Amino acid sequence: MDKKELLFIYLEGCPYCQKASHALEGIFAEHPEYKEIPLVRVSETKEPEKLQGRNYYYCPTFFYGDEKVYEAAPGDSEEKMDKILRDFYQKAMQG
């Protein structure tokens, strides 16, 4: 089954990006099958050329193909990120 990549745009040292990474670790521990969808991490500061044309403001931001799955907002909790990412994976694995 050929799946698109999930693009994870992050900043080094960003506490929200760390929350998102931690949420992903838990999701993958419970559902290793979700790793069938390649997760591509791109540092906003180290690889900005890979992000041209992407419409986002905050990190972390996730794109699945051209669809923005999630863009963090100040104050977002790890629980919110976890729920959004779990919902994404559940739907993506079905489709």
C-alpha cells in the first residue's frame, strides 16, 4: 500500500515540537502499523528550502501531501496534539 508522507515541520528546542514528538512516540508504541505512513521531519531553520510554498506560521505543523493536518497554536497541550494526530492516523490508514 503506497501512502503519502506525513511532513513534520519543527524548530530545534521548541517545547511544542517536543510535545508533538512525545505524542508521536506514544502513538507509534501503541500502533506500530502507523509507521507505514512515512514521517519526514524537516527543521524549519536547517532546511527551509524544503518548505517553500507551505502555508503555516507556527511550529510544529504537519502536512499530509498538500493538506495541513495540524498547526500548533500558543498554549496547545500535548493531549490536544495527541488526539489530532491519532485521528489523522486512523483516517489515513483507512483511506
